[in-house]
Amino acid sequence: MKDGDIHSVSVNIAEVKSGMVLAADAINPRGALLLRAGQSLNEKNIRMLKSWGVSNVLVVMDEEEDEPKEEDTAIPDDQTIEEEVRKRFAKSGDNPVMAQIMDIAIELKLKSAREKRA
């Protein structure tokens, strides 16, 4: 499919990956705008689209490989990831349960980033 100079393809929401770029606005089944064209998708966006009942989205195609284009996103270093998670938990105070949850969140985010780097 071609829209102006943008090559695009409809992708089932179950197959959408982080980093794919929307070629057209994403709307829910009732026609409400959820995300604008040009938006790079992330896990949060994808979950939101699923929760609103979106079944397919139009994504930008990589012209050379004939595959949906994934935006090149830099994966932050371990220290940055840990700092970002700690900021999110800053208001939890000295609660030992929240401290454990924060440690688990840091561990999972670091594991995910390391897998993406590999």
C-alpha cells in the first residue's frame, strides 16, 4: 500500500512491536483518535491500543527490506535505567515492600535492556 511517499502495511495488533512507526492515525472501533501518525510505538502504546479494541494498525514499511520499519531507539545504559526506576519509586518512602518491588522492577528493566542489546 502506498500513501504519498510513505509505504505502509496493515499489521495485526498481536504482531506489532515496540519501535514500529504509525503510518496513519490509530483510532478505536468507535472512531476516537488514540495515537497520531508518525508516533513510534512502545509497549505502553501497544497495550493501550489492545485495551481499546484496536485489531490492526497501519505502520511505515522499510522500503529496502519490505518489512515494517522499526525506529532506531537507543537503549539506555544500566545506570540510567536504575536512576529512572528509582525516580518512579521516590515517593514510596521507607516502605520495605515498595523497596522490594523497586528492586524487582530494576532487575526486570535491566534484564530486558540487556536482552535488547544482545
